Amino acid sequence: MGNIKNIVIIGNGISGITAARHIRKRSDDPITIISAETDHFFSRTALMYIYMGHMKYESTKPYEDWFWGKNNLQLLKGFVKKVDTDKKELQLHSGKILGYDILIIATGSKPNKFGWPGEDLKGVQGLYSYQDLENMQIFTRGIRRAVVVGGGLIGIEMVEMLLSREIPVTFLVREASFWDMVLPSGESAMVNRHIREHEVDLRLETELEKILPDDKGRARAVISSGGEEIPCQFVGLAVGVHPNIGFLKESKVDTDRGILVNPYFETNIPDVYAIGDCVQYSEPLPGRKPIEQVWYTGRIHGETVALTITGKRTPYQPGPWFNSAKFFDIEYQVYGNVSNVAGKNETSVYWEDQAGKRSIRLVYAMDTRTLLGVNLMGVRFRHQVCDNWIRDKISIDEAVRNLNKAFFDAEFSDNPLPMVTDQYNRQNPDHPVHMKKSKSFISNIFS
Amino acid sequence: MNPGKIMKYTGIFLFIIAFILSFGLLTMSDYILTEEIINREREGKKYEIFSSEARGMFGRKYEWNFTFINDLDDVFKRTNQHIRDQFWISDETIQKIIDLARKEDEFVFDTSLIEKVFTERNKTNEAKIRYLNDHTGWMDGRGYPDRKNLHDDLVKAQTTVNNNIVYQEGYGDYEIKQLKFSLTKHASQGILLENSWIWFLLTIGMMCLGGMIYALAAYGWRKPGIKNDGIFFSSLKALGWMGIGLGIILTGFYVFIYFYPEYVTNWVILVDPLSRLLNGGEASHWFLYGVLYTLAILVMGVRMFLKYKGNNIQVIRTLSVMFFQLGFAFLIPEILYSLNKPGYDFKNIWPLDYDFFYGYNLDDLMSGGTFGWFILFWGIMLVIIAVPFLTFFLGKRWYCSWVCGCGGLAETMGDPFRHLSDKSLKAWKIERWMVHGILVFVVINTGAVLYTFFTGQGSLLGVGTDQIRTVYGFLIGSIFAGVIGVGFYPLMGNRVWCRFGCPLAAYLGIVQRFKSRFRITTNGGQCISCGNCSTYCEMGIDVRWYAQRGQNVIRASCVGCGICAAVCPRGVLKLENNKEKGRFNGPALVGNKNYDPVTSA
């Protein structure tokens, strides 16, 4: 390669850090990572566990502090105010000017606010950054009730966080059922029940009208779309996030809702790349959204852009979709395409246990009987196996026959797979399938 | 206040009351030494001197055990001084020997000269002659150019003999320790003796009850799921003053039980009735320790059931450690004692059971008939068959988190402190040096002791095998495994001993690392690097480092408790036994077609 390129990454989240690590494996170019949030990379998804007392901030850092120096990754605490792509310079809030040869923008998202009256009061906030966590810790101390707005992943996390500190919560969800724009109705209903089981005041089909202040400029109540006044001292806004690209306004980098990139994460400006939550694909992949704000896609962006920057120009080619979450005590995993409402040619086998706490859904095409996706609640499956199944387009029969291979629950746990097979056979009397028996604990020892 | 809170505080209240009461108990006896009490310890000539020295204490009432023990110490000191005076080899004796050794132009030593010095024949002088002979044998027939050279060698022998007098003829440290304990205990008087059962229930019993009520309130009616809320805000669990205080108390408890049991005889009295019930004899401080240890595992085991309900493997595993502690470590040895058989713990394995191959144990077993030989056979089979084979099939977890007593306590009483283990790379380095160093140490120790056993030679390469044994027993067996091992639970986590010290864990770990079917599988690309797994790994393994790169966790230290998999919010970890092929995999994240494992390494 010869000439040394000065690589600067804005953002020390999973996307930026993954890019930095993978570039470092393939090149010795100087790399600087700028962040205004924290000195070191931490796992954003673990913020809730700090609030709940499961972990300290220190334990959310995936790498020890010596890691960065050892790998010659320079960390710079600072806020980028402006990007001048002509001079190839960044202007920091401190006034410092920083040149670059290659720029990677990985600035993530910001919580949405929709112009509600009172949305900027004290005690009204989203949960995305480390600073949000600090504020939430301050503004929920000693309060009597909180309201959380938004029936998605962050919303339910905020509810769980507040409950862990024994703060009663009213949970406003716009939809008719929790996260029903993603979850099929069975799973969504399961989460509704689970939320209510935890004594959460769950209000479905209810929106936020406005937030009322007290005389000190703090939230004291919300008015719901039904006109009801709900007294509370904290309002969690979890109605989605949007790309954090405000600092690019005056730059020449093309943006829409996010920074526009081609499949190589190249922006309209040479040597400027963008990855992670802040990105909007100019041409989204078939079946996928133009903006993907998930830990895993951020990581894959970082892995991919590192190849391009180090001389192996590579397009974004994620495998079959996957994701996971946890709704209080119910774990959720999804592999492949599972839509909330079955498409025209789609159907599924759905098993749910009697307690209504676990379920397995296998989605398949009606005509070809090809497996399209797997949706799991309270059950763990092997990613590698599901990924292969979906890539190889195996049939639903084949999948049911081999369910054991995918089962990833702990040893000695209750095995629901025979019931899934029964369910399948009831639904498909003309295609009876026998699941291959899993080896017993003893025979497994000797195989 | 809701009923749950009331119950929680009730549990804490009962526990604290019982806890304070049990310390109060230590002052609740009077101590009166009588001739009858010391008579039980009658042994050898020295007893006559001891009993006459002890006479001054007879009938005197002591209100505090430490003044009693202080006086008892003086009695032993005076007794030993008497004995030392009696058997002392004087400088005069040495000079006389030198005079006798004088030849024309040199001094020639001959052991027969020793007898000549002692003109009067009595038992004392015969002993002196014997000791001097033992230590001068190597000088026999030697010639010395001048007086000074012979004098130097003789003084060496004189010093050794004089230093050993109390061990040969008087009361040695170990014997004094034992006697102080039994005399103090037997001299105790007061209400504890008459109502031991009631006091037992009011202290130890009530602590158990309080603990159970608290656990029931904390977890009993909560739904299945991980319950780590507030752990890092807890003073007790996150190195606050309560945690440090508990660490000091636990450490102190171990120091007293191991080294100064005479100060806690009042606690031992409480378990006398239980001891009589089980083995017909009175309780020793080791019996008390066994009772407390077992109760801790049982009560905190119940807490585990409640905390991890809905998680079958945690419940079964906890049942297993409770069973092995209660049955194998506690009841079976007690029953064996009562049948006059060696009280062997059938699940204790060398080198954790470091004295298994000590001469006295081997003598004991070999003279114990078929049963003794069976134990010897069983113990050896555990080391050479059970450890490698079971670890090959199941990983070291079959022992460390299902069977072992140390593991049993760590997994129950230690569970609230599991997150305190150090996860840094540095700690891992220290761990490897320490634990394998101790494995080497125990092998040398056992080798040396066996050498002495088979050859009768007391030293190997100039080092006394006794000395190696004493150092190992004190530093590793007592201080590390006991005092630090449990005392430091609230300070450094519940597996300090298992991780940094246990030589059996080192041995199991070597098998697990290099030849086993066990691994923790990580699930494709599902890890979100949250760090719950690493945080709650009691062995300080940075599980996340493996999980976030999709690599199987294969580590010598992993005890296979399964908590990492339980606390993982995304279903990323699974403990399993599987074919060896593919066990070591590189980074293997799933979900990106362009994923390059080499770049990710």
C-alpha cells in the first residue's frame, strides 16, 4: 500500500469500534476514534443493567482499557461540530481541527421526539446514551410513578428498569398490542400478558398528548390521548430513534433521514464512509429496511467497511435476518423473515406452552413449503443451524424433522420440541413428520 | 409495608439477633479446672509434672475464657520449663566429653564417651545419653585437630537436643493446642451445658431460620427469571462496609476455628448433643465446623432453589452439592466413626485431599482391614480413573460444581458474591501461575512424604519431608483453602481458592483444557457484548470475549456452573458435551456473508 492513510472514526459504538478493530487487523495505518459520550467503548445494550444494579459501567466495557493502546487505536474525547470534506478536516467543539485521509462516520442515533408539549421538561427523556442513563438515574430517584411511552424494545426495557427500583409504571402503547408491527399476534399477546403480570399499568391504543410541568420545570403528569391525566414524575420517551446527523447539515455529505450510502458504505464524497445506525441505504436490500438500527447490523457494517478500506472493496451482504431481545423474563430470538401478519403465501406452525410463556413459530411458504423464518419466545435455537436452514431453503418438513439440531436451551431444561412436532402433524395430517430423536444424555456421552 | 417486606425484615431481624446472641454466648460460661478433668488427659511421666503445676488452678472459678486460657498457657510453660531443666544438656557435660576425647595431639570423638560422663544411672540420664547418641552418630570416630572444632560440632548436637526436649519429653505445640481446647471445654460450666439444644436452636438454628425466611421473601413469590436487581448497589454484595465487615468476620471465624479453637468452646458445646446422637462422642471444633458448613450449604441451597427456580440445571446441580455435603462429607464419616472405622469422605480426592498419602493415613488405612484397603483403593481410583475419564466426558464440572465440598459452599453460600471475581487478563495470568504452582508443590510434598514412608529417611535433598508437609498444611491447607478461601468470599468472590489455589482444580483443568468433550458453545452472531456472562462468572473468565467473537469457551478453570448461560439475555451460551472434533473453533460469527474469521482473530 505504501502511503500511510490517516483514518478517523467518529463514534465509539459497536459500528465504529468494529471497523477500527478489523482495519487494525489488516493494516497499520493510524486510527483515531472520536467520541463525546465516553472515554471507552461500552455496550449500549447493557445500559439497562447498570441502572438495575446487575452490572457496573466498568463491566459493560467489552475490552479492558489497555486494549486500545496495545492495538495502537487512538481514542479522542470530543464532539465533532463540523465536517469539511474539501479540506478533509473535522472541527471539534473544543475548537480543535483534525485532519483525515479517510473518514468513517458512525454516530448512531438519537431518540425521537414528536413535538409534544412539555417534551423538553426535566424528567422527560429517551434512553440511548450513557448521559441518558445518568439523567434517568437522577430523575427517577425517589419518584412515585413513571410513564413510559412507546411499545417497542427500548420502551419495555425502560419499564423493566423502573420496576427493578420498585417504581410503579404506566406504559402507553399506541398499537393494539405490544410491538405488533413486528411480532405476530400470538407472541405479541404473550408479551402483553407478561407485562401485566408484572403489575404494569399497560395502556394499549393510547398515545401521549402532552406533558404537564410543575413549578420547577419538571414533569408532574401526562395527558393521554384519552384525555386522562396521569400523575408521574418521570416520562420515558421510547418512540423510536433517528440517525444522529445534525453535525453534517452544513457539509457536502448527502443525507436524507440518514447518511446516504451505497452497498459499500461509501457516501457521495470520496474517502468518507458511514456505517451503523446513522446510515440510510440508497438501495435497500430486498426485504430489508433502508435504515437498520440494530446492534448486529452495526457490527456487520463495521466488519464490511473495514475490508473495503483496507483494499478489498466489499458490498454489504448480511446473511438471513436475525435479532434477539428480552421482554422481562421472556427471551426472544428471530431467524429469517417472520412478519407480524402472515403474507399471502405464508403460513406457520405455532406452538405455545400451556403457561403461555414459551412459543415456537416456524414460518413457511404455502406453495413450496420452504422454511422462511423461525420466531422463538422463551426458547433458544442455534443461530448457525437456523441460518443454514434458511440459506439452503430447506422445507418445513425437513426443519421439523431436525428440530433437535437447532435446540439450544440449557441441559435438563424442559424440551418442547415433541409438542411442536405434534402441533405440526395436527396442522398437516397429509405430511406427517417424525422428529429425529435427540440422543439421551447417556448415549450422548458415548457418541 | 407489604407482606414481602415485612417477611424480609423479619428474616434479617431473626438472623441478626441470633448472630449477636451467638457472639454473646462466647462469654456465657464459667471455667473451673479440677483434678478430675486433667486426669482424663493422663499420659506419660510428664503428666505428673503437669498436674502438680496445674494444681494452683484447681477449683478456681474463671469468668472469662481468655483468663482461663492464659493461666493454662502458663501451666504448660512452667511444665515444659521443668522438663527442660530436667533433661537439659549442660555446657559442663559438653566440656567433660571434650576432656574425655583428648588424645595426645588431637581430639577423637567416640559415642561411648557420652555414657562415661553420666555417672549416675537413672531414666533421665539414659534419655540424655540416647538423644546425644542420636545426634552425634555421624561424628563417631572422628578426629579433630583442636578443642574448638570438636566443641563446635558438639554444641550443634547439644542445641538440637535441647531444642527438642519439649517435643520428646514435654508438651509440644500441637499437643498443647489440643489440650487447651479439651481442658477449656471440659472446664466449662453454666447454662449452655444443661440446655445445649435450646441454645443451639436459638443461635445457629435461628440464623438458619432467618436466612430461609429472608430467601423466601426475596425470591419465593417472584416469577422465574434472573434476579440480580440491585446487586451492585448492595453494601453487602458490592464491597461496601457490610461486605468488608462480613469478610473480616468470616476470616476471623476461620482463624479461630483453625488455630485458636479453645476460645470458641462455647459454640462447640452447642453441638455436643448432635455429636452424641450421630457418633456417640462429644463434639470437637471440627464437628462444629462440619455442622455449620453443612447447614450453610443446605440453607443457602434452598435460596438457590428459589433464586433459580425454573432453571432446571441450577436446581438439580444445587441438589447434588447438598446431597454430597450432607451425605458424603458429613453423615457418612460420622457414622463410620461411630462404627470405629476411619471417617473417610468418599468424594474427597487427592490432591485436594492432600494428606491422603501421608504416612499416618496410610498406616491407618493399611491397618484398617478390608475396609481400610478399600478406601486406599477407592482413593487411588478416584485420582487415576475418575478424574480423567469423567472429566473427559463431562468436563470438570462433574466435580467442581456438582460434588466438591468447597465447590458446594461456593455455589450456595458464595452465590451472592460470584460477581466479585477479577475478570482482567492480569488476574488470569496470576491464576495460572498460582494454581499450577500449587499443583507442583503438592506433588513434591506428596512425593517427599511417600519417600519417607517407604524408605524411612526423614529428609530428601537436605530438606525435611516433615517441614514440607508442615509448610503445605499451614500455608495451603489452612490459610489458603480455609481462611482466605471462604473468608474472602465478600471481598474477592466465591471461588478464590478454587481459582487460584486448588491443586485438584488445576489437575481437572488440565484434563478439561486438553482432552475433554466439554465446552460452552456460543451462539452464532447473537452476542450483544453486554457483559452479564463475564460479570457473573465466579471463576473470573471473560466469557464475553469468546461470545462476542463466536468462539467456544474452553478454559481450564471453568467449573461449569452454567450461570453465564442463565444470565445471558440473548440465548448465546450453552454448556454441552459433544464430539471433540470442532471443539476448538476460531472466531465464527454468523450473519455476515463477508465475515472473515482471520481478520477477526
